[in-house]
Amino acid sequence: MRITFHHASRGESVARVRRGDGVTLVLPSYSRKWRVPHDLAHAAAERELRLGGGVFGCIAAGAVFDNMRVTEGKPRHDAKARSAKILRSAKRSIGIAEVMAGVIHEAVEQRLPIPFEQAREGWGALAQDPFPWTDADITRATDTLRELDRQWQASPNPLEFDWPDSLRADR
């Protein structure tokens, strides 16, 4: 899957998502209040932390969120039911992705140190299992978003982001 982040008017961004099934979707962002687009933070954190059940892993599996629209390709005949099933089964993992992306986003947005403690606290608010990532994982996710932010700020051109085929929500 290829995600292309475009600069939009009033400081917002728009993500164009080209899925492996040939469908292209547009995901508008409501991130005008942030320097770093929130959807870009999701993409970076979810990919680097291998969160296949997050926002972009769900999209890769066939989910379409309410604020998205199809711009190219023909969705499957059962696309709406399939999307609903994916989103229902990924509710917990989307919550985890939201927390982890939010923690990493805030650290990059506010130019704070790598958020080891905040990541563990966020995880602990959602799960009783041991924290599943190493410090190196959190560092990699934060550093990736810092580099993407640098690229985003440096150029008005779209920012290309590759999503691994293997990283998708369970269907």
C-alpha cells in the first residue's frame, strides 16, 4: 500500500491511500492545530511498532472509515460489510494505535525527548500484559516521525510513505 500525504489549505493535510486491491481512497486530516499531521504520526508509529490492527493496517485490510472516500478503482461487492467487520474486530487495536501514535506525535510535535515513560503509561492504561516494545522500538518510531516531520516541513511536495503488505488487520 502506498500512502501519499499532501499539503492542503489552511495547514491541513490529505492522505491519498492506494491499496493493493487497486482502490484509491482519500483520508482528510483535521490536524490544522499541529505542525505534524496526526495521520502521518499514525502511519509512522503503526508501521514502526508493527501495529497491523491500527488505522492503516485496517485500511490495508479493506476498511474504510466514515470520513474517507473512494476516488479510484472499484470496491468489492461486499466492501461495506467487510469494512464493518474489520473495524469491529480491531476496536481494541485501534485504541492501542491511537494511544501510541498520540504519545509519539506529542513528543515530536513538542520537540520532547523520546517518550519511553509515556508509552509505557499509555499501554498500562489499556492493557495488563507486559509492555510489548523495547526502548529501541520506541526510539525507532519517534526518530522515523521526526525525519518525516523534517521532510514534511521542508517541502510543499507530497510525502510518499510505503506500507508493508504484511502489516494489516486480521480479517
